[in-house]
Amino acid sequence: QVQLVEYGGGLVQPGGSLRLSCAASGIIFKITDMGWYRQAPGKQRELVAHITSGGSNNYADSVKGRFTISRDNAKNTVYLQMNSLRPEDTAIYYCNARRLSYPVYNAWGQGTQVTVSS
């Protein structure tokens, strides 16, 4: 059974930093593409950052230069380092694990709240 557990959300002032972690189990982590998404109240869930099994990454334009996604295959964990946080970054952040070839899966974590406010 695939399980993703996010850690590291919280309340931070504008300009501050947070690091989110997502620990994965039940998947072959090293061959799985991982992503971070977020959903703000009244808005659709959107991609924040994505990292392939090979380590290539891409980011939403709104977070480029501020957020960094990374992975540790030995720990089955993906991270999202968030710097220079803005109030508009406030959302629930979700971890995603996706694989489109065998074994196929598309799993989500339960989400972690990030609030940027003074």
C-alpha cells in the first residue's frame, strides 16, 4: 500500500523559510517521479515543483528562484525548500508520487498547511 506522509508545514512570516518533507513507503521510490502541489482556499490544486526519478526538475513560474525540490533515494524522501515566502504561498501542500509505467500508481499525501502571515 502506497503511503505518503508530509512534514514541516506551519506559520511563517513573509520573507521567511520552511522546508517540507514527504516520506514515501509502499513504492519503488528511486524509479518514481515525485511532485509537490498546493491548493489555496477557493482555488484549484496546482503544481508547485516536480522531480523525475532521474533528478530533473521543473517549477511553477510563481516559485522559480525561491523554492527548491530535492530527493534522497536512500531515505525515500522528497523535500521542498521554500524561501522568501509570500502571503500568496499560503495553501495546503500535497506530496504526489506518480509512475505511468508498470508498476503504475498515482498517490497523494494528506497535505500539510503552510500559512504565510505577519
